[in-house]
Amino acid sequence: MMRRIAVLDAPTNLGLRPPTPTSVPGCAKAPGALRDHDLLARLRARDAGCVTPARYDPGDWRPGDGVCHAREIADYSLALAERIGSIIDRGEFPVVLGGDCSVLLGSALAMHRLGEAVGGRIGLVFVDGHSDFRHPGNASYVGAAAGEDLALVTGRGQADLAALEGRRPYFRDIDVVVLGIRAQDEYRLDLQAAGITTRPVPALRAEGAARTAQWAHEQLADCAGYWVHIDVDVLDPAVMPAVDAPDPGGIAFAELEILLAGLVDTPHCLGVELTVFDPDYDPDGSYAAEIVNTVVAGLAPVTAPEAVPPRLLSARPAPGPRRGNGRAATATDRAERPDRPDRADRAERLDGLAGLDVPGDMDSAGVGPAALGPAGVTPGVGSSVSAVPHDAPVEAESPDPGVRAHPEPSGVAASVAPLVEREPVGPPASAGPGLLRRTAPTTQSPPQRHEADTA
């Protein structure tokens, strides 16, 4: 029985600062641009409609006023959470098309409600080029929710966003896995101090996308299920410059496809959101087409005939210790999954990553030799940081219209060869004790959404 996908538009730009004094962020146009490339038809998905945000208007907001558009983001988050919850109640797999990263607040609220309903915790796999972890404890002021979303959903920041319905945090630090940030991310040490597990681009690439997905499963083994957040700025600007903060040192489309496929290939993955694509920097639609191709291929495990409907693990008495980074599957692991061949026999292929820093000795599975360590990663991978990331504070009086330098979107700069024979990644449908489904409410709630923070 295949899992049916429901595509929900969340075209908010409330969590971003204006790109120039007289313009608004273009990522609100992303859902429409992706739909124009037959996304729903190719996914055979149900159209779950759209949660419409309030008008983008920073007004007289100034640094020090807290999160810009906070009230509007909070209202939107409540609306989005209601709609996501109703999709899951129907036994469907939600794919949320953002919008900026503040959509995570609505998803997080929906997941906390769900965890409470089933008596367990829901985890988060945060795939993003930036940690988005700015908060009052590590910054002089806050402002743009899209640069603070991970901090907010883990309980850091103003209560009108971080504690909707008195729920705080929406995700516990130990239940979050961050993938794809750059090696020199501004808040990487804060994540480490909080106990949030991370795998920056150099480590992700050294281990390979498929094994990284498996590793993420293992980190969240004590959760009843998990949500996947994907910001397309995790991709290298050489292949995806159409974002508000392009940052060198990212991954390729092929790697994102493999990573996504591995993350969703388990009934414990409850849904996915896609954020920050800006069609204003994609006049010919070529980047939108690349994103759609990647999403369709990456979500193939969800719509496969043998896919298992979403299931939730019951809460365990106490969380166990996290497993080590990049632990390879043991013989015992494989014995518990006799229906799945060894990964060595089902290698993935990553070819043609022209223009990206990929270790030259990477094998066919996207993984370097056993001895590959930090010195084995091509120097410079993930080491460059953009001059002004999307979460960087700016002076409200005189925003610099030139802080977001985008190359002319004349096509994808680096081609990626087709992928072949990808092994499903993740625990089997029967993994863990006490599998159970969330019981749908007797009455269906109206569409609702989540919160964000603007600069």
C-alpha cells in the first residue's frame, strides 16, 4: 500500500528581511513556481490547498523590537499546524512548499501536538545551509525568524513564537539532527553546547548521503517519528543560486536527492517541508525544474507500491544514548533486515559534480576510503561563509541593496549525472516496540499555521 502525498502551499515571506528598502522577498512565489513544473502530477499527490499569510509589511520595526512580524507569524503558524495535522490525520504524507524557513514553526507545533497525542516525542531532521540558531542568548538582537527558526522551535526566544499554546520547546535539543551546515557556521559551537547533533557538509560528503540518512535515523531512534525540514540553500550556489543567502561549500542536487530518499524511506518520517527557493532569481525556471526533479526522485520511496503508511513508535521509558557519528551498519543490523541487501552490493553513483569540491577518491557509494578523515576532504569544502547570511542583523535605517549578490541565473552551473539503483535507507516498518497510529479527531480543524521572526 503506497503512501499518498498531500502537497500544501505555505507561501510566507514574513520571516525574512526586505532584500532592498522598496522590495519584498520573492520566496512567497516558490510554491507556484514549483507547481508550474507539474510537481503534483509527477508525485500523484493530492492538492491540499494553500495557507495564505498576512501581508508583508515591516512597518516601523527597528532592531531591538524583537522578531519582526511576530504576531502575524504566530497566527500563521497556528493555521499551518492545523492544516498539517489534518493531513496526517487522513493518513497522508504532507509535503509543505514554503516560503521562508519560518514555516518550521507551524510544522513544529503540529509535531508537538502529535507527540502529545501518541505519548511520545517527535524529532526533527534539519537540512539547511545555515544553522538558523540566532537567539537573545547569543546575539545582540533578533529580527528575522527565518534566521532564528531552529532556535525558536527548540524553545529559545520570545514566548509569543517559541511557546505557542504553552508548548515549549516544540523539539527537544536531543531530538534534533542538523545536516548540511557549512563547516564554519557562526553558531556551530552553540549547537554543540546545546547537545544538538550536527553533520556539516564535509562530514556529510565524506560519509556519503545515504549513510548520513541512516545515521540520522539512528540519532532519532528514541523518537516516535520525525519531521524533515529542507532549505534549498543547503545546495551549493554553483547549482542553486536562487536563494536569499547563497553560501559556497554546499552539496549537489544528486546528494540532496539521495539524502531525501534515505530520510523518507521509513514509515516514521511524518512529512517534509521545502523552503527559501526564490523564483525572482530564476527567470527562465531552470532552477525550479531542477528542484522538482530532485524532489520527485527523492520522494519515490514514499509513493512506491511497497511503501508502508506512516506509523509512530510509542514512547520509551527513557531515552538511550546516541550512537556515534557515522557508525556503519553491523552484521546484527543487517540480520534484523534480511530483506535488504548489504549497501556494498547496492552502491550509489555520484558523477559529474563539476565545479563542486568533492573528494577525488570518493568511491561509487559516495564515500571515501576508510582512512578518509578531515585531511581527506578537499580543502575549502564548507569553509567559505557568505558575507551576509540571511540571518545576519542589518541596520533598518539603511539596508544595503547589494548584500545579496546573485549570479545571473543562466542555467545550472554544474550538471549531475542520473542516479542508479539506490538502496532504500532506514529502519523497517516493524522496527521498535508498540507501533501505533495517531487517532484522527472526530471533527476536522480549519486550516492553521505557525510563527517566525523577521529582521
